[in-house]
Amino acid sequence: MDTNDPTPLTINGDTHLFFIIGDPISQVGSPLLFNSLFQQHQIAAAMLPCHVLPTDLGVVIKGLRRQQNLGGIIVTVPHKTRVLRLIDSLTPEALATGAVNAIRRNPDGSLYGANFDGQACVRTFQQLGTDLRNQSVLIIGAGGAGRAVADACLREGASYLRLVEKRPSRAIRLVRELKARFPHAIIDVGDHSPGGFTRVVNCSPSGMTTADAMPIDIDQLDPGTAVVDLVLKPVNPPLLKAAQEMGCQTANGNTVLAAQVDLIADFFLIARG
Amino acid sequence: MDTNDPTPLTINGDTHLFFIIGDPISQVGSPLLFNSLFQQHQIAAAMLPCHVLPTDLGVVIKGLRRQQNLGGIIVTVPHKTRVLRLIDSLTPEALATGAVNAIRRNPDGSLYGANFDGQACVRTFQQLGTDLRNQSVLIIGAGGAGRAVADACLREGASYLRLVEKRPSRAIRLVRELKARFPHAIIDVGDHSPGGFTRVVNCSPSGMTTADAMPIDIDQLDPGTAVVDLVLKPVNPPLLKAAQEMGCQTANGNTVLAAQVDLIADFFLIARG
């Protein structure tokens, strides 16, 4: 064992518990990510996988909230939307997107829900040295992630936002919702040409398999455009490779995930040096 | 880190969860004991503390049983008796003692309760090379532990059992129950003289503080008598020290605890090399 490695995870009677709930559960990365953070900062806490079927969500949440040493819950597929009505209060982002990906247990046992899917993307742009204010953003995919990213970009002051989505009804519904909340921004649905856009975010699964088409028309990408791709595997998906070749700044799904871990750790009130 | 140390505990999406439920919780030793067993045998499981108030026991058990990756639950004070009516089936020992200290989750989500407090003591005597068949046993304390130890000794064929208990009504009630289940054994309530007894078990807290009186009349202890003391701290309580000086075989609370961990691991179907 390398001497620079943190102390291994020790669980005793004083350990605070955090869970990630999902179905399936074996693929989740949060236990490794958070437990290494807990170890690094010598925090008496552990992040555990909790396999919950959709029909059992209510009864499991009721039980978890009565565990006095529960610190919080991370929520993943398929519970992000349905968990909303089982908890007590929500951040503006969770309320706006209708989805929760992190729940904090307050000392009185009440549960406070948040959604950092969008803020993690914003923070990733900031880490690239760019921001969203008065920028034009092309978002591919209007599912849960696209919805959260669109909301966060507009909150950060993006002036123009275009959604690219295979299912037109889904895109139109989201545009309508966003226009109601952000009346001063230009928001539309369009094709996958990035010409004129200063920020591009791929929120679709496009790029996970080699057979996938490129999510944008890469020839029209400007070298000044910053590109974020939420795809986790491969680590450097085709979109980012092509963008890098054009001289664009890029960030991958793991960078967004790391930003998300940091935001959730703050939300969970985990003190770090 | 010593190279002989087992691999540190790693928690990922495939980890099975075990909990110890109690109130208070910080004192529990099960997480360290079981997690080192899991590490040693490279088992993808973790034992976690779960702080549950008496009023929340029902709702927490309902939630835990719906966690698909729950392996089992260890039950400690004050839930051992009240948890009985919240689960689906019981071992004969749990039924007889009216207390549960381990619950296994079957694949269908049903919960099966057991009590190893007594069997752990029996196994400890076996480890000393002694057994209980046709033996005369002096048990000090007729609370939860004394109750379980008395039941287990009689199951193992002890022919004579005497209870020593400050609260006579408690002792008389237990004697009546035991006589109904073990009609062929002689069972009575008496004073703390060990004369004529071949086995002595201290199930009372006597010996935890230096001000405590010796739980038995040590002068009448026979060198051939085997003595087990459930007290965990100090590691070598006054009773055991005195018994060792008389040449008796002895075992302390940690030995009984280790036997209990082994029995519960078997019950949880934890395969070990």
C-alpha cells in the first residue's frame, strides 16, 4: 500500500450513513467516490449502495428518515422524479426540474431535496475558465439531464438556448416550461448544427457506442466553443476527440461527476479541509 | 500497513449491507468485528451502525426489509424483545427466550430471527474442552443474557441449573418457564455459593466496576469448575482472576463475543474459507 494513500475506511458505532438508492444498483460509482473523500478528510461516514425497487421507494424512504445516524441520500435512476413527493422541502433547482438527486436529513428527521445535475455542468464550464452569462448554448438531449442543464445555464444568464431532441414533443414541452421561467432568454428547438453557439453540452447517450452518430455537425464547430459531454464511457467520446482536434476546450463526464460530488458534499454539510 | 493485513474494506455497488440496530449505538463493536471478517474472507459486505429509537423500530424494520441488498440485521438493546413481533419466523431459541439478536433477510424479503446469546456461551464451554451434558450450572443474573444462557445449557443436557438473581420475582418466573420446557432437569433459585457446581456463568454486570461485590462466593469454588464471565470490560474481571488463581478454566466476554460472531456469520450464510 502506498504511504500517500488515505487511511482505509473504518466503520464503527459513530459512523454516519449515506446511501445511494437506485434500481439497478451495481453500476453506481458514488460509494467509491464519496468513501475516498471521507477517508481523505478523516470523516466518520460511509456511502452505501441501497437497492430499492420502484414499488418500495415510499416505505424505504420512511425507514431511512428514522435512522438517527443517516446523513443523506443520493438518488439515481429510476427514483429521481418519484422521490419528490416523499420528502419535505426542495431547492429551487429540484422544484424547477421536478427531479431530486440528493437528499439531506435535517436533525429533526425532515428531508431536504436538491438537484445538482445542472449546477455540476455550470461548475465544469467555470473550471474551463468559461461562464454562461450572455452565452449561446446548444444542448443535445432534453431528458432528465438536459432538463437540469438547460435550467442551470439559463439561471447563470445564458441569453440563447437551443435544444436538440429526437422526440419533438419532449423538446417542445421543455421549451414551453423554460420560457415561462426565463422570459428574457431566447429558447428554441433546432437541428444539431453548432454554428454560432459558444457552448455545447451533450446530454444524450450519443457517443457511448461506436455505432452512434456524432451528436452535432462537427464541421460547423468553432474553435472558440467550449464543449462538455456527459457521457462517462468512453472517457474521451468521439465528440470530445473531434472538438479537441478543432482546438476547442472540452470536459468529459468524469469531470462533471467530480464537480457533482463536490457540490453534493457541500450540500451534505461534509466539512473538508 | 503490514502486508499481512487483509485488504481494506471497499464498498461498491455490489456490496451487501448488514446493520446493527440499537439505541444508543456508538458503543457497538459489531461493525469492527464483522467488517474485519468480511475483509479477511474478501466478502462484498459491510456491517453498519443504525441508530433507531424505540418508537421508530417498526418503520425502520419495514424499510430495511425492502432493501434488496440487505443481508441481515443484528439487534441490540433495547430492541431485542420488541423486534420479535415485527419479523416473520423465529428459531426455537428466539421463540423460547422471547428475544432476537440476529435477523436474516431471505431472498423473498421475509425476515427470520434467531438468538445466539445462549449458544455462544455453550460454544465457549466447548472451546474450553468442556460441555454441559449432565453438568450442574450456576447462573448469576436472570435478565436477557441469563435467560438465553439458562435455556441453552438445558438444551445441551445440563441436569441441574441454579439461578442467582437480586430480583426474586424475575428468577422465580424464569424458573417456572424453564421447568415447563425442561421437565427432566432440576432448576431452582439459590444463593451465590458455587459449591458443588461444575459450571459457573456470570450473566450479571457484576465486575464491571471495582466497587462491585464478587458475583459468587469465591472460597467455595472448586478447581475443576469451568467459569465463563460475560463482562466485556475489564477484559479479565475479578471473578475470572480469582478463578484462575484457584486453577479453574475460564473464558471472558470477548471469547463469548467471538463465538457469537462466528455463529451469526453462519446464520447470515457468510461463506468463509
